[in-house]
Amino acid sequence: MQSIHFRHRARASSCVLAIAAVAVAATAAIASPGAVAVQAVPVPAVQGPIPSTAPAGDPSHNYVFYATTWNLKEAGYVEEEYFVSGIATRYPNPGPTQNPMTDAVAIGTMPYTTRIVVRRPADPKRFNGVVVVDWENVTAGHDIDTEWTSNGDLFMRNGWAEIAATTQRVGVHGIAPPSGLAGRALKSWNPTRYAPLDLTNGGTVNDDSQSFDVYSQIGQLAKSESGPFEGYDVQRVYAAGVSQSSRYLSVYYNTIQNQANVYDGFVPGLGGLALRTDLPTKYLRVNTETDVWRGQADPAIRSMNGTPSIRIWEIAGASHVPQAAISETPGDPRSNLGWLEDRDLGPSTPRDCRFPYASHVEVWAVFHAAYAALDRWVTDGAAPATPPPIQTNGQTAGLWNIVRDANGIALGGLRLPAVETPIARNSGMNFPSPTSTNPLDGFCILYGTHEPFGDATLDELYPSHGAYVSRFTRAANSAVQEGVLLRPEAQTLLSEATHSGIGK
């Protein structure tokens, strides 16, 4: 039998949409594991949209946390926040060193209320059938809206929708002091607006065991075509999230996906665990050089690449936290750890790192290509490209040694023009400064390095501006042909190169 998705429509009669749980059992034929019982995933109740009475950045904080600065009006999109509630099945939440590879067994249930932020075309006719559900990253003590900030322009161009999903307790309840990251979560940021939220069952559950089923239920909400998606023809729902969230999505793929069968594909990145290779659900992981350096060169992970359902891309020269993410340009929509974080949480102290940061390699552009590649893979069966891995040579102190050329650029990997036509030494490596006194400078290991070449090096590489642009164009075209860079993004990068002063 083919996988069966049960859809339940509910018509909104007020801002509270009471949506009954779907309680139909189904079975699905799964490639190697054999026939398994697909558990009925309920659709949560929905309240909203929750009104905002102040503009983004207002001291009252009565607006959507991390409200976007992408031009929604021009694209015909809306951004709305909802609260979702239900009964979540609890599953074991393995520790960082554990990596289960079998279907999870429930350990109980608990009630929950969390929030989602939905960005979608205002007109259902402009919707192109895809919903991306971002497992919000909470490493910094608050929700980081990585997928919309990095890819909102792509989603709007494609007519896709996105759900920013708060699934972990830190996003709602925060990190306890003295971590330096306390007081940044939703209930601290606006205790009144977010008063109903609870992912701990009144403080009795603090292990995120609810997070996996909450994530399933949010995906099921989209597929139900009810609540925020009433009148929208949802055809595919993709799981996404980066860094810590990618680790959780690895566990989800290994232990939940086979029995919940909510998500039609996965495109996580910036780390993660080894995966089981017996599932038909397509999974494309995007890693930066930082992630390879810090563990993703593990043969147990790299050996998954090229199996029927799994692809891994490794971006040479790129950092886990790229320059685009920490931009301080006011209104920069990609700046989820820079200007946007400052707007909602106040100015932060610059990191004290050993080397200048952060890498300028355009990680966001590769994620755009990854989303397009995953969608083709799911719909047409056309497998994504398999770029070579970044070259490594053993380990030092638990970190993988990256093999580099004479200019310090990593060899191998997925290569954008920024490393094929370099004007700076971009790498994925960095450390806290030896004189650092701030514990948060430990995040320097995620920022990578950006060191512009001197004039002598640039003159040697590019005797004229035309030589630079010609070489850049070849590199961009090669990446497009390989399928790791989309043509519109290549045109954007080429325009920047053409208007630069390199070689003049």
C-alpha cells in the first residue's frame, strides 16, 4: 500500500479553531523495514491569528517575535502567529552521544501549547503546494528563525509557505542563569502575549520528550488544510532546521518518521547525526566547512551520502554562522543573529575571536539550491548532485584537519565562486581569542574566518577586472550546471562581482 495521509477540514467560526484529532489508523509499505503501523498523528487545536498591536522593534514587544523584514506586501504574502494546543505523545530524548536507529516507543503523554508563525501567500491561488516547517533553533536561548530569514526570498519566489515551529522548551521557557543566555525566550520577552504557552506540563517535564510529536502535529496541521491552511491545496510538507535542530531532526528521521509519516522530505543542515538508510523519505543535509571540521567528516556520516534516500553537501570555505547571519545592516532580512536579533533583544557584544570573522561564502544560496533539489527529488525522482567531500587528513584534538591550497582555501567540497575565484581567505575555522573573558566567545568556533587578500595577491590572481569577472562567471556557471546554485542566485553573485573593484 502507498502511504496514506488523512486530511480533516475545519471551518473557522472565530479566532479559536477547535480542530478534532484525526484518529484513523493506517498502514504503509516501507522499503526495507517491512510493513509498519503508521500512527495516527492528531491535528492540534489552533488559536489565532494572535493580533499585534505594535510595530516590530517597539519596546512593548507586542508583536511577532522575530517578525520578518522581507517585503511581504510586494510579494503578496502575510505573516501570522498562532497558538497550537494538543496532547503530545512523549518519546525518549536521547543525549548528545546517543544515536538511536529504530522506531521510538512512547513513554507517555502530556498537554502542550506552543506557537507557530505562518508565512504564506495571502491568495490561496498563488500558493504552489509546498509548506516548509522549520524546527526553530534555540541554541542562543531563544527561537532563531533560520529558514525564513535565509530562504524567505526563495519561498516567496516559488509560492511556498513556511511554518516557524517552536517545539523545544527553551524557546518558550528559556535557559536558566548564569549562562549569559537567560531572559531571551518568549515568556520572558513578552509574559502577557505568550502567557498561555507551556512545553513542560506545568514544569514537570523538562527533557523535550514532547518535541517530536509536537513537530509531527504541526506538520499534520498543514496537511489537514485547516486553520491557517484552510483553502490551500497542500501537496508536500518538508522538514527543515539547522545546527541543534538538525540533530533533533536526525533523531526524528531515525525514530519517528517511519511511523508518523507526516513529512515528505527533509532538508536540515549544519550538523546532525548518522542516519538509518532503510527509509524511502528523501533527506538532503547541507554542511559547511565548520561542520566538517567539527565532526561531519566522520566516516559513519559520510558513508550515508549517495545511498538511495540520502545526500550530503559540504560547502568549502563556509562557516556555520556566516557573515550574512550577523549583518548589522538595518532591515537586513537574513541577519538572524545580527541586526534582527539586536532589534528584538537589544545590542550584543561583538565576539572576541582569534581570527577575523565571519566567512562570506554564501551559505544561503546553497540552501536555495538544496530546497529546489529536494523538491525535484521528491516529485520527479531526480536525485540531487553528489559533490565531492571537503578533503581532510586525520584529526587533531578531536577536530578534522582540512586540506588547503596555498591561499588557505579548503580543497574539495561544494565550491561556490567565493572559493573558486577567491578575493579573501574564507574558512570554517576559528577559536576564541586567547585573551577572551566572555564565555559567549565560545561561539567563535562557529563563525569561521574572513581575511581579505592583499593587493599583491589580488594582482597576481586577477591582472584585470575582466579576468576576474570572466573567471567568476565560469565558476558560477559550473555551480549552476552541477545543481548546487540556482540561476537567479548566480546572477545576483555575478552582479556583485561585476560591480566590484577587483582587478581594476
